[in-house]
Amino acid sequence: MARMRKKADLPTKICATCGKPFAWRKKWERVWDEVRYCSDRCRAEAKRARPQAAS
């Protein structure tokens, strides 16, 4: 079994909405390159801030 990593050793990113740093999570393992927001709240806020253009 793999050894546990310390939180400080995990990769981090900056949230596109709030600008706060957030760390890698196991549930993001396969999609880490696509993760842009630290939480569902920030993701929803980003969608609300820029509404979709009508076609």
C-alpha cells in the first residue's frame, strides 16, 4: 500500500473564482488537470458571474 503524503507535499492550485490556494484531493485524481475551482460554491459563482450568451 502507498504511504500517506503530508498535506504540504500535495500539489496546489489557485481557485479561478476566489483566488485562494487549494490542495489536491483523492477524488480529483483523474481530472486534476481540469480542476479550476476549490469548491462547488466557487464553480456556481463563476457560472452566475458570466451568464451564457443567447444564440
